[in-house]
Amino acid sequence: MSDWLPSELHAPAVLVTVARVEGSVPREPGARMLVDAQGFRGTIGGGHLEHRALEMARAMLEQGGAAHVERFPLGPKLGQCCGGIAWLAFEFADAQQLSLLDSRRNEDTWRVVCVGVIWSSGPDHGHPPTRSAKDEGQPVRPPVDRVGGEAAHPTGIFDGSGRQLTCGEAPAFDRTQGTHVFQDDAGRLWLADAVLAPRAHLMLFGAGHVGAAIVRALAELPCRVTWVDEREDLFPAAMPANVTVEATDTPEALVENAPQGTTFLVMTHSHALDLSLSHAILSRPGAQDWFGLIGSATKRRQFEHRLRERGVNDARLATMVCPVGIPGIEGKAPAVIAASVAAQLLTVWEAAARPIEVSTEIH
């Protein structure tokens, strides 16, 4: 999940964002790390690249400076063998902006930040200067315009439809590209940073030991969880940021109203309720959503028989995943089941997010 994003900013911090990449790199555009004098949240991939970024962010905290982008070839000089190139954006974090992003964790948001001007000459024309291990201790050229001696740092915040949420200068940008860097007509360089809500949504029925362990296992993964149980007293007081609790005695209504693409996982305290929820999920019209039911092969056979009696056909029954978890993991402890189920869910979600390959070959 957004482990880089705090609910509140308690000290000055620098936000480091992977703005652009070429070739093999540790993290993708949009990976972020929030750095203050005492520590950091999130990661841009570890290794010497992250070490150098931490040094530069802390130097920026001590000395000041404007938002800018640095280019890092990931080769021997940087102590990494990835072979690609990463461009990192550095900017002072804005407490109000982070608070807005925190309130919109389940909604798409775009940050559009001025990060400098295009260099007009040299082999790296069009890009900020390259940083490597040999640059340690060398002054950094100021890569942005300055107005009245102060760094110009225009920023705009937009929702997923492109509607501007906060006042601030920002040019038009392409929302189809994801996080990227672009140039405006005046030659200024901008970071368009896609802070997107997780696409994966799990509706988890059951707040018992295994359900609680699964919630903990998913706490920092890129997903949203709706956790459902009628026994409100079972939910812990402290809840992960990606979890919404629904304490209801009519959980079937949540199934009926869930959007297409929702992932369902059923593990309640009652076999009768499990059966009722299974019937509701397998009776949903339209595209088939992934549905997992905790239980043994014996429970599956019993449920198949009863669901057929309720009119569920064999094709839909074949989509029910029961038992759940990665094959080969046999442990029964809640944490073991949770690890296995979390890995299974990641494979489902990543497969769903992968673009469908369409053949252009003419037959």
C-alpha cells in the first residue's frame, strides 16, 4: 500500500519520486520515498541508488533547494549492475498536499509539479545532469528557475478525471501515461505523478483468526479490503489504512452491490452463512469475479451439491476456489494460511492487471 504516505507530517521532509526509467531498474515510475532527518518511509528500490537518494534528500533538508530531477545510470560507478537509468524527482513535501492524498487513498489523484528547466546544451540535452558515485561531495547545479531569490515550485493537484482540486499553476498533461516527466511550451520541466488508488479490491467475509491474519498480511500490499462480519466486537481497534469495516447482518446485500472485478473470500463462523454467501456470489450477473471459499475438499463437494440444488450450474461452480491458498502449503496456523492466501491473491490481481495480448498476425 502507500507506505510512503503518512497520515500527518510531523517534521520537514523531502519526497523522492521515481519520475522516469529506461531499461532494467529496481522500481517503476511512481515509486516514492519520504525522507526526514530521522528516517524515511517507502522505498525506491534499495541499494546504492537509494543510499545516494537519501544522502541528497538530507542535504536538501539541511541546505534548502528547489524541486528538481536527477539522472542516475545504474552501472558500476553507482555500485549497481541493473544497467538501466532512473530519473528521481526531489521536492520538499507539503503537509497539506500529503493530508489531501491521505484522504484520497481510495481515489485516483495526480500531482503535477514543476521540477526545473530543460538544459539547453551538452550530451544530456533535454535531461537533468547525471549523478554517480564520483559526484559525491560536488555541488549540485541548481536545475530550476528562481524568482526573487526563492525557488519556483508550482504544483497542481487533480482528480482522476482531470478536475483540479487545489489552486496552483499547472499545464495540461497526459493522464494515459502514468507517472512521467514532460516539458511545457515555456521550456519548464514538470513531473506528472499518478497517485492511484489500488485496483485490487477484496471483500473478505469473516473476522475470525484466519480473517484477521489475512487482513494483517494484506496491510501493506497494493489492495483495498472490505472486511465484513456481523460481530462488530471482533474487529480490532487499530485498522490498516487499506481496510474498511462493514459490520452488518445482511452481508449478501454487499455482494449484490459490489462492483464488477471485486475479489471475494468467504470464511465466516457459520457454514450456513458461507453457503448463502457462496450462492449470492456465484449468482452475480455478468463477468465472473474471483471467489475463494475456505474449507476442505469435503466441504467443497458438500457445497457443490447444495449449490446445484439452488440452481448454480457446473460452469459457475468450477470457478469457485476451494480449498484456498497456494498448492503445497499445508500448514493450518492462521498466519500460514494468510501467507498462502495473500500470495494466491497477488497472482490473481497481477494476472488481471496484465494487458491482454492481441495478435496482429493476419491469417
